[in-house]
Amino acid sequence: MSTGVLGENKRGLRELGAEDKLGWDEVTQGVVLTSFEGDSSNIAHTVVEDREYSDFNTYTATVASWRVLKPVYNRDICIDCQNCWVWCPDTSIISRDKQMLGIDYDHCKGCGVCVEVCPTNPKSLLMFGESKEIDEALSEWPEKKKKEK
Amino acid sequence: MAKEFELNEVEVWDGNYAASQALRQAQVDVVAAYPITPSTPIVEGYGAYKANGYVDGEVVMVESEHAAMSGCVGAAAAGGRVATATSSQGFALMVEVLYQASGMRLPIVLTVANRALAAPLNVRGDHSDMYLGRDSGWVQLDAFNAQEAYDMTLCAFKIGEHLDVRLPVMVHQDGFTTSHKAQNVYPLQDKVAYDFIGDYVPVDDMLDFSRAVTHGAQTEEDWHFEHKARQHKALMESRTVIDDVFAKLKELTGREYKRVETYMMEDAEVAIVALGSSVETAILAAQELREEGLNAGVVAPRCFRPFPFDLVRDALDVPTLKAVACLDKSAPGGAMGALFNEVSAAAYSTKSRPMMTNFIYGLGGRDFSVEEAKRIFKEQKAHADAGHITTDIQQFSGVRGPKLGFFQTRRG
């Protein structure tokens, strides 16, 4: 069922809060929620696309609608320094084997931290309006800034 | 492996020492604590057991009571048997986390030596802190003396950890009056006490890596109500487990406890309803008055939460009963006392519907004497003879200055 790290998998299947509404006799004791289906003993060594996330896991929900601006990623400039991956507060930078692959638009809230911490010139990540097409955004990428003397 | 503690058949313990011995015998995994008067010796004693090899678990000293209860929540969610102790201001600082513990269904045991709340600052015993916990979703057991502080603490683990309950439990005793008064206490031997409580059975524990769980999820208007309803049902239904645990303790020790204790109520004409060490004072007063020909009785909720509405009603459903005084040892802050309100609600559904009055008494450790209890009984008798409440419905007992009272019966 895996479609790779950039694929859909179970990520962002539903809007947050769109679960079946259960009665008081059906909700879990103490609001304890299981994160994965089945045995999770080896979960830390299992890559995201191979994990059996439970329906309670926020991984299966999307919060894309919260976003007004979105970060766009430019592969041609990126140096794979992993700064954005380290700083993203929502683990929404997708990286594998220290190579930047893209952005998890199901969980990114558009805070702009990744753009702020990007060290390249010009930046490899820039904020655009949510409705802007990716190709259009890439075509508007700024040139390298010259150092002021 | 923890060393066995040599115990005599009868020990001379105060309430604090009794509680700390019970915690030791429960072999608690984590005690996270920030000691405060008058409950300090509970933690102090427990720390000494740890230092001397009588405890295998951890003792964590933290920076505040908020942190103490937070540490307990974390350790309980991780999957351990957990307990702590506090009083008064420390209890107040814990309150936020008390609600977390019950909502997360973590069976933490909190031993409380009841003490007044500032201002003005006061270290003596009243029930302000106990009352502060009454909506927190915990089971609240009340010990009237040192023996009961020991017994109730053992019961607290067995009740809270029961898989049908899984709720935190407080064991209250009166600060100083009980916590610092040495009395004869009949303890169980270590193994007997531990076997009575049983091994801890973890539920949804975070240290079970094969089943990763989220504790402390957020719920808004679409989920919160259902979770609180389920929690309330668990607390209400803990009543049968409490009865069962008390029955098992009786089998083991011969000491009988009930969720509502009654004394000489079978033919009572007047009664006092009270909590804590004042119960024994009221019983002495009732005994003396019965020698003078007044049929006095006493009702004492041993279990403050879940409030034993049905058993209080049964206790007051006595055909001869005419007048009842409810004693609240906590400043009511602009209302009738909480015990008065709750007991009156239960009494309202009896056939006899006795006249109900309220006394605010004993604040900040003010002594409550047998003489004063007798005076209150006699005042109830005056109501009974007159056929109506002859005083203000709420009065203050034992306060200096002009008589202080509020509200009268409206008579047609």
C-alpha cells in the first residue's frame, strides 16, 4: 500500500475533526488514543510510508485549510543543509537520507520558519499565496543578490 | 528488594506516620513530592524508608506542588503505582493538575492532612483544602483518626487501581488533630498489606512500546462532553468497588467501614452530620446526651466523593428524626456550607424531611468541643419541640463577637 515518502499513503486523508462522533459510552477511557495499528515496538526504525498510522493519529488528518501563505521549494538552489527540516515546528519538511524532497502540504501551517532559516542566496524556500501554482511560483524566483560593499 | 519492616501488633502512630507506613507497604513506584505542613512527615517518613532500604521505588523532590502532581501524572501515565502528600496552599497549587489526573484516569493516591487556606495564613486544620478538591473528579475518602488514615490509604490504592474505576483517590485526615496525634494503630504485616492491595496492573501505559499511545489529547465542543460524562459515570460507579474493598478489609482486619457511617441513628430525634475528627467529638456528645434522655445521633460521610447521596438519604430516613445540623469546617464564601447543601438535597427526598440547619465551625483550627456539640444538639431539640427552626438557618459556631447567622424559615 506504500506509495513512497512523497505519496499520499494515509497522510492527510481527512479534515481534522471529521471523525465519526461517538457517544460517551464509546469514547476511550482517559482520552487515551492509540497512535498506530498493531505492534509499534519497532516504530522508531520504520520509515513513515511503512507505518500503520491509526485513525486517531494526526498524520491521517489534514490542517491544510489553516494556511494562508505556503512555502514553495526550489530544488535547483537547495544545498540540502537540513536547516528547514531541523526548524520546522510541524515536521512538514520531507527529507530522506539527508536529501530535501519537498513539503508536506497536509500538515504545513504556513508559518514561514523554513524560509527564515534557509541560508542560500537566493533562498531555496519562499512564501507564496496559497492559490499560487507551484510552476508559476518557481518562474518568479528572484536572482542572486549581490553583496553590498 | 525492599527490606521488611518489623511491626508490632499494636503501634503508637500519628496519622501522618500511619499514612506513610501505608504508602511504604504499597511499594509505590514513584513518589513525587513537595512537603508542606502539616503533611510533611508523610513524605519525610517515606523518604527515610527509601534511604534505609525499605522502598524500591523512586522518591522525586520537585520545585512545587504543581510539579509534584505533574510528576505523579507523568509517572502514572508511564505505568507506575504513584502517590504523594500535601496540604492547604500546596493542595491549591495542585488543583490544576488534579483535574488532569482524574480526566486522564490515572489512579494516583494523594494523602492530605487537611489545613486552612490563606489569607490569613494559617497552618491549622480545617476542611478548606478538602472542599477545594470536591469537583476535581477524585475519589475522596475521609479518615477520622490515625487508624483510619492507615486503613483508608491502603484502601485508596485498591479502589483507584481497580480496572472498573481507574481514578485517583485522596485520603483526608484532619491536620494536627489527626495528623499529629499519636494513637494506638493496628497495622498489617508488610506482606499481608501488599497482598491486600495487589500488584499494580498498568493500563494504556506509555512504557509499553508495543502499543504507542497518546495521553492528554485535546477535545473541543465536539468531544469534551462525552469524555466528561464517561468520567463522571466511572466515579459514580466506583461506589460498588469502594463497598467491596471495605468488605475485604473487614475480612482481613475485622474493622468495618461504610461510605456513610452512622452512630445511634436508629431512634434519633436530632442529629449532627460532620466530617473528620469532629465526628468523634459529636459521638461523645450524643452519648452524654442520651444519658440525659435526648436521643441524639451522628451521620458521617466517610466517602466525600463520590457523594453517597443514597446512603445519606437512608441514614436520615428515620421516622423519629426531627432536626439535623450539618457542620461545615470550611468558609463557605457567600453560600450555605457545601455539606449542608448536599445533605439537605438528600434529606429532601426522605419521607420525614427533617429540619436542616447549617453551622460553620472550626475554621483555622478553632477547637470544637463536646460541650459545643451538645449545645448544637440541644438547639436541634428546641427546633423539634417548636415544630420549626427557631434560629437562623446558617450560624457560626465558636466565633467571637455578636451572634452571626443568616436566613430564617418562612412561616405562613
